Amino acid sequence: MKKLVSVFMCLLLMITILPAAFAEKASSVKRDQVKYQIPASVRNISKENTYPNSTQDLPQLQPSELTKKLINSSKVKIKNPDLIRMLNESSINSTPFALGYRAIIYLGQWPLNYESSETSPNWEYQKINTNYFDNRGGNAPYKIKYVQEAQKIVRGGLTAKIPNAEDVKKMMLLTAMEKTKLPLAFETIIGAGTKNDHIYNIPTNRLGYLYAYAPGVNEKGKVTYGEVYLMLKGSKKFIIVKNVTSQGIGAWIPVQDYVSFGFVASERPR
């Protein structure tokens, strides 16, 4: 009888807890979808941009069979694309006479992986342009459109100095691109003369200001460093990581070929 009661209680707990857990997970996914949804005030200008930005292509590097075995042998996660590329280019041949053979190869200190804690878009990351018209003496609303008056270079970067900064930036960029599904790059350029056909009406007796901003993503997380050794022991090959340290890091990453607009009609100069 006690066993039946215990089983019943377990089933009751599962019925109570599991739906709540699934609901919480679904709610979290929905929040992320809303968080990374592009607002109506943000427009794609890739076709209109007079400066052709090169697409930031950082595909996930696929490890070879040997590299997979070496990565899986490590107690610390290895996700650095440059380290994976170096291991892919390595060739280690086993021989039937390897009994008693032992070697340790120091591969250097590397940023091994990056773990994201927060990815937040800022749709008004950097102001790039202001279009203006004075309609205080006009008899009808004036139509104003966005025209980029001067070429603007928008740069991102890490928020602090850190060893192996370029490797860390690559890992952070890959993570942010995967989470947001946005075209990200640490540098993007909006060319002079870039236009958008959306019309904003400036009423009579008003000054009109059309502000343009380059969106960006704030990526925050933790990077893990370690000294990497390749151990050859007989016919076995594996990786040992020593002196593991972690460091918090953040970065601003511009969104490529998108512009966020803000329109204001005012009685007085701003």
C-alpha cells in the first residue's frame, strides 16, 4: 500500500511540475523571439546603400574526425574556430611499434570557449544622420525622406582589453549571430546618398527632424582561457588543458545594412 501511495505521489508531482516547466520554457523562447524581432521603425537598406558592405561570413568550422576525438578528450570545452582549424590541419600517424612511446606537445595558451549570458539589441546604437526641414512658413505639410548626407563608418568592439582579442571577437560574433539571426559585423558603412522611400509629413508651422541610427547588439558573457597540450601516449592521442581561467567580457556589434528612424515635428529648434 505504501508503494502505491509513493507511486501516486510521484505521478501527481510530475503532472503538476512538468507542464509548468514546459510553459516557462515556451515563455522564455517567446520572449527571445520578441526581443530580437526587428521593429517597424528599422528598415533594411542593403539595396539602397551606396557603399557595398562585404558580408560577414563566419561559418561554424567543422572539425575533422581526429579533431573531434581530441576535442572530446578535453575536460574543458573547445569552441575556438582558430584552434579547431589548427587541429584540423594536424596529422598524427600511429604505428604498430608505438608501445611505450610518450610525447607532450605544448600548443600555446588559447581562448577556448565563450559562453553568452546576455544578448541585447539597441536599435539606436549610434546616430548617423539628421535630415531637417523648416515648414513654419509653409501652407501645406512637407514630405521628407531619409537621405544620408555623409558617409558614416560605424564600429563596434570589445568593452575591455583582453588577451587574444581577435579570437574572442570571432566567438562572440558567431554566438550573437546565432542567437539574433541578424547580419552582424564589427564594422559597417553607410554610404553618402543612401536613401529610403518612406515619407514623413511635417505639418505647417513645424520644424521637422528625421534622425537615423545604426542599430547594434550588446553581447555579454564569459571567455575561458587555458594552456593546451597535445599528449601522445602509445597509440592514444588526447588533449590536456592546464591553468584554466575565466574572464567576463562584453562587446558592441553593429547590425549591417539596417537603419533605425526617429521622426520629430517641433515648434522650436531642437
